[in-house]
Amino acid sequence: MFQLHNDWIPMEPSPATARPQFHFTSQGWINDPHGITYANGRYHHFFQHVPSATTWGLGCYWGHASGTDLFSLEEMEPALVPGEGDDGVWSGSLIVDDAGTPTIFYTSVTAENPALGTVRTATPVNDDWIEWKKGAIVARPAGDKNLIAYRDPAFIRTTEGWQMIVGAAFDDGTAGALGYFSADGVDWRPEGIVLSRPVSEREPVRSGGMWECPQILEVNGQHALIVSVWEDNVLFDVVYALGTFIDGIFTASTWRRLSHGPSPYAATVFQDAKGSSCMMFWLREITGPGWAGAHSIPYRISIQDDTLVLTPHPDLDAYRVPAGEQLGPAGSACDIVWPAASGNSFAIRQDCGPVLALERTAAELVVRIRDEVYSFPWAGDIRVIIDGPVVEIASWAGVFAAPMTALEGPWTIAGAAVAVHRLARN
């Protein structure tokens, strides 16, 4: 249902134990999404998974879900599990060659030294991509005694072949990405450091002592390097550099922060069914009975001037409830559009008081979730996605996400004129 208002509007209740409906979750623990691929009319969505616990463990699986759009994912059998020389099957990527053959590249780790993984491959047994056969190790941290962390391969296609980058950390406090080249996706040649940055360099953004999930993409002739910031076993934010990527070397012209709040991390880049560049995050601290961790909604990526801009993916529009339809138990899920020219604040309230309040100044957006207060930059129109126990906020200045109390009873919204699109499944 679409509403444009600045008055109090009563909204429907949701279940007391609400679980996100538009943010992917699974039983047990999940963290990084990765290897998201559209092929043969379906999305294949892979993710780090510990199915037997709600806490992270070294023995991660590659979980697998599939659907016809990015919000219709149904969980399948795990694609990869520990064993056959892997104590843990950690994050990575997937490429499809010119013949249409997919190959997973994942981080294989051992219990003796999990920080220094190796890059190993797997290929599907059948066309349904459900069962995968592990293959060879194609890259390892050999020959560099100063390397103390190595994981998370990702790829960018060039006219000559494939460039692989792997996240790295060095013992002098430098974070970086190591590069490899292959003309055919099978044989890989090391090419050295793609880009590095010392942990002491914190302006204009902190980029940490190790880069997790480093990825390079090209949008309209411009290149961006996206990294998730790790430092002293603490996970910080997702940041990016814009610049040029030539002959395996990334030259950064500017650094910016992409994520805000306690939840977004481990961003992954992929292409959707239309070939557009997209991104998704792991959302930390989003939990419920028997499950822990969620994935963000997917975003389309654009580069506007010197800013990487994320816009909620249009697949979400198909779940907007037409005007006049009655809502079922999904009443708490909504997509709110707050135009840049419309008022300076609005709030969602229940009988106990404000649940979520947003106020913007010229420079910052202040978000209050019960007793928690966050502030971060904003620009342009603002999108607010509420989905059970998670709120996600996006503008041209980046993405914020945090846990919130699911709206368990009647609630109202007031303040600035905003467009409220209720979300529900058939």
C-alpha cells in the first residue's frame, strides 16, 4: 500500500517472533554472502554457514540458496563442506567461463594456521549446481615471509582474461590485495601487490590492517576497489577507493566510507539478471531463535561524480502491496522513501514511545533506535527498509543497518511527508 503523508497513520501488527522476510537468513549461523550468480533463469546465492550453531566456527560451509529473483531465495543443500583437506571452507567467488562452465574459488583453511588460507576450486557435478566437486589449489601465500593473512579471492574480467585479487595483511601493519592473472581461468600467474595501505593511514577513512573481501569493479569506465576493514581481530566498516586499474595495479584517487552502523560488513559484488553491477552485505547482530546473521537487501551500483552510489534493487518493487489489499502477518515490512526536500524528521511510534526516529541536519542523519543513537552522512533521497528485527537505511552517502525491535503491535508514523510502501509476500 502506498501512502504519502505527514499525519499519524496506524500500521498493522507483526508477529512477536518476527524473522526478516526480505533479508536472507538461515538456521544456524551465517556471515559473508559470496559467489552470487545469475544463470539459466535463476540466482544462485552462496554464503558462509555454520548450520549446527548460532556462533561462528572455523569449520564453515558454503551454504547455497536459489530463486528466480533476489528476494525469492530457497535454501538448497550446502554446496561445499569441510573435509578433503579443508578444515574450513571460507569466502570466495564464482566465475563462469565463455563456455558457460562455472567454477567456485574458495578459501581453504586449516586449523593449524587459518589466517593463511589457500585458493582452491570446485566445479558442479550437474547443471543444477547443487552438488560440487572439489578441485586443485590454484594460489597460495608462498614466497612472502612477511604475509600474515591471506583469504577471500574475487575477480574482474578484462579483455585479456581474468584478474584475481586476494585479501592480505603484512607483518608491518600494511593491508593489501595480491593479484593474479589467467587467460583461461585455469592457470594463474602471480602479479604482486594490486594496492596496499598502512594501518596508520586513517584519513579520509580507516582502511585497517587487513582487507577482507577485496573486490574491484568497473562501472561506466570508472574503477572502484571495495574492501571490508579488519584490524586486530575487530571488524569495522566497508570502505572503497575510486581510481584506475591498469595492468594489475590499482591507483586510488579517493577513499570513502560506504557502510555505517553496527551491522554491514563483508560486501560482495555481483551482476544481476540484466548485467548491472550490484552489492550485498552481511548484517551482523541480526539474530533470532535458532538463527544468527542476515544478508542485506541487494543494491544496484552506480558511480556519480566521485561517489559510489547504492540504490535498493528494483526486484523489491514486486513485493509492494497494491493499494487496498489487506496485509497478513507481514505488516511490519515496509519500504519508506523520504525525499530530500521533505521535512527534517519523522518517527515511528508505539504505545511505549518512539521505536525509530530519524532527524537530518545539513551534514548528518541522526537515527534513534529505542535507546541507541547513531549519526552518519546522508545525501539525496533516503530509503528506509524495515523488515522485522532489522532496519536498513540508504542514501547517496552509503548504507546503514542495525537491529531493531520488531514491531509487535500497532504502530504509527508521523513527521515529514514520506512515501510508505508496504511489503508482503503472496
